[in-house]
Amino acid sequence: MNPEHPSLTRFLTRFLLQPPAPGQQNLPFRQAAVLVPIIAHAEPTLLLTRRAASLRKHAGQVAFPGGMKDSSDSSLVETALREAQEEVAIPPEAVSVIGVLPPVTSSTGFQVTPVVGVVRPGLNWHANEDEVESVFEMPLYEALRLGRYSALDIERAGQSHRVWLSWFDDYFIWGMTAGIIRQLGLQVAKAS
């Protein structure tokens, strides 16, 4: 993908100038990946989903498209691209993967690798209603603004954990998703 938009070019330059720290090499057996889709509009956006209320885990939460690594996936990048196609109909060939962020551990025990990709605009995405209630876009400049995230320290299993919280329109973004977006914002800010 050859980005032509100044704000997308600025984001890519900052992201690539300060690559994310390498992730952990000894990942647990339960691995998953999410696609962090940046839509290459004139003013880039971040594509997010709200999970279906009928799901057993994380019902109704804002999330990135993604899920558990299948035995047929050759890599976690392939997992993220497959899941994005299954959940919101983003074809893998429409995504230019620019890197991955360090893995994070979910509250359900998965090691989740965020895969950052630029998606060409004009795709007709639609939600897989079994998994996704809605799909929405958030301006990238707004998503990466670190001041929009509030910290909440909670105790789980005798250990303190910091959870990040934010609102966008009627969407409450928190937990792993907010943490991934905030990490991306920190990554870009380092190269400023």
C-alpha cells in the first residue's frame, strides 16, 4: 500500500521510526491475535467493533476483530487477518500489515498479539451478526490522544492491575482494547 495522505504518512513514519519492543518469546499455549485496522481515509480512522450481546465472553464490549489462533494458521498475523475477514469481512489482501505490538494477556488467559495494519478505504465491511453487534470508526488522531484515557487500578487474584477507560460517542472503550490503543499512542508519541 502506498499511503498518499499526510496524516497517515506521519503516523506510519512515527510508527516505523520507533518500532515496538519485541514481545515475549515464550508465549503460553492459548494464543490469540487481533487486527488493529487503520483505515486509510484522507483523515485516517481506527475500525472497532462492539461484540454481540449473545457471546459467552466479553459480550457487548468494544473490541478489535480477532480471536484464537487455529492450528491451520501459519502465524498470529494470519490469525488476525482471518478473524477480521470472518468478523467484519475485511479481505486479507486489503490489509498492509505494518507491524505488531507486544502481546498482552487477556482476563481469560489468552496471550493476545495486536497486529497493526493499514486498510484501503471504500471496503464494504459488514458485521458477522453471530459475533459482532456493530462496526464503527474513530478518528485516528483522537484514538491516539493519550489524555483521553483514564486509569483504574483493580485487584484481581491478589494482584493489582491497571485498566484503561475511555468513551467515544456512545461507545465505552476499556480493558485490553483501550490498553492496546493507548500503547499504540505511546509508540507513536515516542518518535515525535
